Amino acid sequence: MEFIKEEIKEEVKEEIEDMSDPEPSRIKHEDTEEETDWLEMKPQKHELDEAEEEQPSIQTNQLYTCSQCGTSFNRKANFSRHMEIHSGKKIFTCDQCGKEFVSFSNLKQHLTAHSTERPHVCSHCGKNFSWLNSLKQHLKIHDGVRDHVCSDCGKGFTTVGQLKQHQRAHTGEKPYYCDQCGKCFREASGLKMHLLRHSGEKPFKCEHCGKGFISSPYLKLHQKVHSDVKPLVCSHCGKSFTRLGNFKLHQKAHEERDHVCCDCGMSFISSDGLKLHQIIHTGEKPFKCSHCDKSFTQSGTLRLHERLHTEKKPHLCIRCGQSYRSLLSLKIHKKKYCKNKTKKHKIKKS
């Protein structure tokens, strides 16, 4: 009996000890595990931070290269914008005239055309420019710098754009396409001028006779007709000319006439002259008057004839104001009647 009592006392004592002891070894072990977990999480977070810091550098070093022109970009957004240039999409619109552009830089450059400010002045010729880069490119003309060299023929150019246009002469590339007739052009300016032929628009008007032209160079050539200045003089016969093309054709008259008609043996300076002559042998008259049934072998003869119907007299004498249907009639008039008159007349703009 006493043995049982002692055993019960021992069990009660152990239970009291168990209740008073909060299992320090287990708590310590659990704390150690939590500390280990926290310590393990801390380096993991540090590794993630390092990965996030390294991620932008990976994007920066990655290059997006255009397969069409070879230009590379660090950012995909810039690359995507660049690809729209090759697609031909014109997403940038001028709010002043409605003209569209494939890139924002082209639009920005265009906007200067609406502004009268041209602060950059050439010290050599006084020409003004809206952009400093335009002035720098212009200065290369005065300095004789042609640092953009063609790899095919060695010819040098002042700008990259001029070189690219020239290289199309070697490659035969004509990327500018007329959607009305299918004709292709090497330069955008060529297509633009060609489209004026379809529209019939002739925005450049002669102040002397009112005749219109599709470009400023054509107008300048025409205006020499109204002037007595003929700077191109033939060294063989002394005949003078206003236009370089006519001067060169005339010089061939003193040399060889290697285009010979197989029907009559008559020779000509150019192949065009021979073709016009051969129509005489065929009897063909392809140029028909729109006012009457008459037809002609040459387009120039048709134009002169149609002026009888329209009463147009585009060739004006700037000395006396008299006008004529043909340039030949004006020349005869000047030589015979208006040789010494100095008073100049200008046609009134309507």
C-alpha cells in the first residue's frame, strides 16, 4: 500500500514538473526553425532583387535589327516605329495642311515650312535655313566636301540622301509607283511631278505670257525665251542658245549625223528626229485635232493648229506687248519691228 502511494506521488510530481516546464528544448527548436526559414527567405529575396536589377540590362543589351535596312534599336517600341517607315504607313499628320508622314521627325521638319523663322544663315551666300543640320549640309557644297562615296563608281555626294538616290541608278531600283498608270520612279520628286501630268495641274506660271509648267526648273527654262540673253554660243558658227539641250543638239549638226533613214538616206542628229521623219514615208498622222477632223504627223504642228481654234497666243513680246501663236512668229517680230524698243510689258494676272 505504501508502495502504491509513493508511486502516485512520483507521478503527480512528474506531472507538476511537466506543467511548470514549457518544453524549452521544443520551443527553442521551433524558434531555430523559424529563424532558419527567415534566414533562408532573406537571401532568396536578395537574389530576386538582383534578378530585377539585372533584367533591364538584359533588355538594354538586346538589339532589334531591321531586316530591310540593317538599322538596330535597343528598345522594341523604337524598332516597331521604325518598321512602319518601310510599311509606307503615314500615321503622322500635319494639322495645318493635312499632309501625312511616316515618321514624327519628318513631320517635325515639315512644320518648319509653315514657319517663317529661318535663324541659321550661311556665311558664304546668305541663304537661310530652319534647321542647323540643313545649314551644315549646305556648307559642304561651299567647302567641296563629298564624304558620301558610291561603292560602285566612286562618285561622291554631300548627303546620304543624294548617295541613295544615285545608287538606284546602279541597282535599277524604282520604289516610287504611280497607281494610275503603273510607271515607277527612282525619286519621290519624280513621282510627284509625274502625278501633275495626270491631274493637268501646272502651278508654276510665266509672268510674261501666262503659260503654266509642272515644275520651277521648266518655268525658268521657258522664261529664257522672253529674254534676249543667250549665253551658250557655238564655237563653229557663232549661233547662240538659251537652253543647254538645244545647244548640244546644234553642236552635233557640225559633227556626225549617224541616224540615217533607210527609205531616203536622209540623216539626222538624234533618233527622235529620225522617228519623226519616218512618219512622212508611212503617211501616218497620229496627232488628231480635238476641234476638227484634221490630223498631223507631229505633236508640235497639232499644238500650233489648235491655237487657231482657241485663239491662244502664248508668245508675248515684252517690249511692245504684242503676242503670237508660235515662237517663230515672235522671233521674226522682234528682229523686224521691236529691235530697238526698250519698254517692257507684263501680262496681267487674273
